[in-house]
Amino acid sequence: MKENTLVLEGAANYQYLDPQVSYFSYDYGILENSYEALMWWNGTNGVTPIPWLAQNISYPYQGNTHVAVLGLRQGITFQDGTPFNSTAVCFTFNRLLVMDAYQPTGSPSGSGWIIQQLGNHSLFTAEGGDGTSMKHSQAWVDQVLAEKFCQPIGTYKVQFNLQNPSSAFPVLIAGTWSMIVSPSFVIAHDDPAAISNGAANFTAYYDHTAGNGTTYLDNSYQGSEAGTGPYHITSVNPTTYEIKLAANTNYWGGPPGYMYGKIQPAIPNIDIQVVADQTTRILDLKGGTASDVGVNPDSIFSLLSRDAYDSNGSYISDTPGVIFHGPYPYYNTGWVQFNLNVTNTAGTLLSFQPFADIRFRLAVEDSANVTDVLQSVTYGLDQYANWMFPPGTLPSGADKVVTQPAYSYNLTEAANLLQAACKNPLTHFVNVAGHPIANGTVNNSCSGQTVNLYYQAGDTITEKILTEAVSNLNTISGNDNLGITFTPVPVPAGTLYTLAGEHEIYAYWAGWIDDYNWVVDWLGPMFGSTGTYPSWSNYNFTQWNNLVLQGTLADESGNLTGLVKVAALMGTLSNENGYYWLNEYQLYYDFISTWIHGWFYNPETTPNEALYWAVLSFAPPS
């Protein structure tokens, strides 16, 4: 074991290493150790952000504009030696806004929308505005900057002018996308032409960056010194995806009152390696050449005692030099998504629309014992989900299960529902525009029909759930001569979501990990007609849209009781109608060397191998 290097091995690789560009939780572990935000988290608490680069926050009210004012800490420098101040803060947020959530792929698929939702929606592509129609022109940039979303009001004080405020504001600016970057480092590496006589022209840089998510920091091949964090990236290998980081010897130490005291990175070097073969990762951990490795649930007993688990459900390492941490909850839900208004590749509505009929949805949902599958595949490392909003979702009470799902494992009920749906088929329903379809458009007779249920290849949990469901449903169909066949179909993840987004499949596995821990982050994507999953599945329900609006207004006004009430209604409608077949809440766990001390878990920062390395140290086990 090398005491000067923490070696992390996993199967995944980074996507983008620019905090204003990345929208991938794996990246966040690297970014949260290299960059810092105005607000962040005090150790294990994932529900209350504390001032970090900021030292205080207040909310004066001016006319019809909601305002947040943050005082900044003084004496902090970026890793490139330049000062942290209000100019850097507002540069970062303006940069985020004018990027317009664009990534190097040339599409608005980044995390910028999370902050853009606080501003003038008419300006931003991800919010339905005109960023694209104006081609991110200089005139568009001028409009964005004129909003003065972030405004310096002194060297160490900033004011945020929120046209669409949220009670979650401290949570929103604690996210990776809000981590502050050095203007001098970023401009010099992104757009050297914006520097003249040693001075940077910020407006010229914004014009260059408008709608452009391709930046130097994306890959940081030669390292990055753009953050204030306890580590900085020294190199990135574009072929192997290996990332090396070194401790920031001038790190300011973190905020006073931090639960782990003054932060002084004790491990000089971090080495992140992509090791696709799990057996190799496990052997590396056992042999001491790796400090922390990713292990799939079906392989945990290569490191844990099976006897201890079988006798009392305990997770106890029986491998010398290895300790197990977990399992711990984090904010995620997995489900099988049913699509309405399914089309062919030409966009023509298919005549067979099984999941427009609640009887088909419930029949599928009753046909597999999800709890037993989770236990047999994950050994308790996933929990059965019975509410869209996972345990711990803010504000307090949003995670309270008001109504249990209308489905449960019941083959008798599944048979009754499938028989009823096939023998008395649905003849009409409402299309995605909210209008009744013409008579004869839909023929939901079952004979000769095949219903494909898609899932991501390699997802053993969903594979087993769907395999069990299909076996039971096909038995029911055969016993009653219904003539319908169900088939599980594995496809690569990219293909899965492409087909879903094009409305071409009947059902598929889906899931959500919170962008930020606030129930609004679930309401729009899960229930609004323009949200991620409703738009893919062609859901367009007036009642849902109205409730999403009510929730948004309650959030903006600080009416948390009203927001929780809306969440309860949305969760109830989902459970009663079976549009989402909820399956699992994944739990977090970690296998790590016993030489490593200081490990802790925060549900808002550490899933997907995102340790806070700055508080770790090496010491031989006693």
C-alpha cells in the first residue's frame, strides 16, 4: 500500500470535467474535490447546506424581485494563484447561463438548467426560451447579462436577483454546476483572444462561450488549476481515462465550524483508474494495489462473509485489509416506465396501445415479486420502492408515503386484469395533445400481439424482474388462449433512451437520481407534460400539469406545506394509476482499504465513488 497515493478503481469513466458542463454523477466526485461552491455540505448531513466559500447568506426583499445576498470569505486563492472574489463568482454564474446547458455534443443536455430555472425562462433553451432561435448571438448574450442574475456589490459580496425564486436556493448553489472557477485560468485556456494587454474582456469571452459547452476543462488533459478545492487535476489520459490529482498545498482549510475541523489534505496524490474487469479490481484491493474499488452486488461475497449475512443479515468483511461501509440510502428511484401514444419510426400512431389501458399496466405490475428479486440479486443492497420520492427527499414530509401502489405481486389479479383487457379491449383514449382519438384508430385486441419490455443490457435486477413478469404473463396468456406474447429486450443504454425519446417502445426501465435534494426536481421531470419522462412517454394530463404549476408557485413563495401537499397528490396519482411501476431505491456501499481513515458518507455527494478525499488519511490497521 502506497501511503502517498489513494488509488481508486471502477468500471466507469469520466464524461466532462468542467463543473458548468458536466451532468454526470461520476464526474461529481472528481469535481467536488477540485472545485468549491458558495454553499456545500457539513459532513454526513445531506439536507442542510452550510456557507462554504460564502460566509453568510440573507434574503432581503426588493419590490417584486426576490434577492439573495451572500458575503464571501476573504483570503482565498484559486489554484492558479488568482484571488477568489465577487468578480469570480459572477463570472462563473454568467458563464453557466450563457452556455445555456450545452455540452460538447452540441445539445442542451447539461446541468445549467438547474440555475437557469431561477432566471428569465424566456431566454434559455432548456426552459423553452429563445437561446437557440437567436443562435446564441451577441444580442442574446447582452439580454442574459442585462438580467444581472449575479451582481457584485463589493469585492466580497454578491447579490442574486431571482426572477423565479425557489425555497431550495441554498441547495441549488451547493451543486457541482455552481462551483466557482478562476476567470483568468478559464479565459486563458478557452479563448485567449479575449485577453488584451494582460486584461480579460469578459463580454468577449461570454460571446465566445454562448451556447458552447466545449471547453478546456471538459478534458483537462494538461491538468486544471481553476478551482479553490483541496485537490487539483494534474493530468488526464484521453486513452485510458486515468486521472491524477495532487493536494493543493495552499488550500485555505475550509469553513470554520466544519464538523471535521480545519481541512488539511493528508494524502498527497489521487489516482483514478478505469479497470473494467471486476475480478481484477477485487484482486487489486485484496493485494493492496488499490485503495477503493467498485464491486457489483452479486460479487460482494468475494469480500464479505456469506455466513454472517445468511445468519443475521450482517455485512461483515472477512477479507484481511478490506472494510465494508454501508449500505446507506441516497436520493434515487428506479421503475419500469409505460408509454402511451406509441408510434412507429415514421411517427405514426400504432393501432395497438396496451398501456393506455390501466388494466394492462396493473397486470404487468402484479406479475413479478420485486421484493424477492431485489433480495436474491442485491442481497438487501437495494430496497423496494413504493413512492416516487425517495426517503430523505426535501422539504421534510415530501417522502411520506400517502397511498400504497394499486399493484402488488398477485398472479390471480394479474390474470383477471389481462383477461379483462384482452376480452373487452379499450377502443378509445386521449392522444398526447389531449384530444380524443378518432374511432377505429386503436385496436387493442390481443391476438397475435407482442409487447416488448426494454431494459439496459447488463442490468441484472431489471432483467430478472422482467423475465419473471414475462414468464407469468405468457403463462396466463397461454392458459386462456389470449394470443398475446410478452418479451424482455436488452439494449445498450444509449439505444434504450433513444427509442424512449422517439416514443417507439411500449415500456422500458427508467430511473432518476436527484439533481439536487428538493421535491421540485422530481415534480417537473416525472409529471409535467414537457418533463423528461412524460414527454418521452407521451403523457399529457391536465391535472398533472396544474399540480406541477401549483408546486412551483408554492416553492417560489416559500409555502413548503403547500409544496409537500402537492407532492403527496402527485405521488398518490402515480400510485393509483400505475403509470410508473416503482421497483427500487438503490443503496450506497463501499469497499475500501483498512489503511484509509476518515471515511464518511453524505447522501448528496458520495454515490458513484464520490469520496471527499480531503479528510482521508493513511494509517496501518492496528
